[in-house]
Amino acid sequence: MLSIERCARQRKALQRLHLTSLPGITFVRNDARVFKFCRSKCHKNFKMKRNPRKLAWTKSFRKAHGKEMTVDSTLSFAARRNVPVRYNRELVATTLKAMQRVSEIRARRERVFYKNRMQGNRQKQREADRKLVEENQHLLPPAEREVAKELLEREKEDMEVEGEEEEKVEKKVKGAKVKRRQRLLVGQGPEDMDVDG
């Protein structure tokens, strides 16, 4: 079977167009190490000796910054195995089925990973939108200004009620020790300050 070649920069799988050639660029260094690139962008960045972990469009950057899964059992299936196996039709058929199943499992796990990673974004975006409306109410039409003011007042009241409930819960939590220190202010004497434990 044909091995899956990957781009040296982006770690993107290169798909064979023909049995004889790979798309993209192949670079062979003096020590006979072969680097294959999916496109000229990857090749140029390699020649400029740029670190792929610092380029936001590379796979290594995405993995290093928690944008993609790094620890998962499905990722180990793509590891290269240099073990010669005698051709067996049944083995090839079961391998292809297993590859499809692994890709389905990986896709499902990636969706869950993405969903967990993006979980707080909707709330952050709403807060940013509210702040924008609050700061720029003078740009709204007069009819909508009153509605926006009423909504903002209601949300502030709801947030105050939630804040009070959270403070009550925090007081009830057992085992939460707060270290206290004092600092000396010039002309005023000692002052208490909270220090995280």
C-alpha cells in the first residue's frame, strides 16, 4: 500500500495525484534527509528558517496553543510503521475499514474538543455587545435608546442578585483559608491586605 506523506511545515497530508509523483515540492538536504512541502508557502518559510511553532497557520502552532487535540489514542494510528507485511487481501480490507472507523471517531472527538474550547465565547461576545451598546447609545435611534436602557437596567439588577448569591455561596464554602498580611503605610500605620493562598 502507498504510505501517506506529510508536509514538513504544515504536517498536512499530501494526496497522491498519480502513483509516481506527489504534489508540491520535494527538497533533499546534503545529509540526504527528504523534506516534502504541500505548497510554495511552506517551502519558502522553511528556507527562511522560520519556526513553525510561531506561525499561526501551521499544525504545530495550533497544537502548541491548545487549538487542536494533542493527546488522543486516534492520533497514534497515523504513526509510521516500517514493518514489511506480506500482501493479504483480507488484511487490506480490514485495514481500510479500521481507517474509516478511526477517522469517524477522530472527527467526533474533534467536534467535542472544539465545542468545549468554544464554550465561553458566546457569553463573552454578549458581554462585549452589551458594553458596545452601553457606550454608544447616542448612535441608536431614539425609540431604541429607551428599550436599550431598560434592558441594560434589568441585566444590571439580575447581575447584582447573582453576585449576592455567589458571595453567600463563597462564605459557606468550608476549608477556604485566606492568608492575611499587613503592610505599613507612611503616615497612616498598618493596613490589612488579602493574599491568595
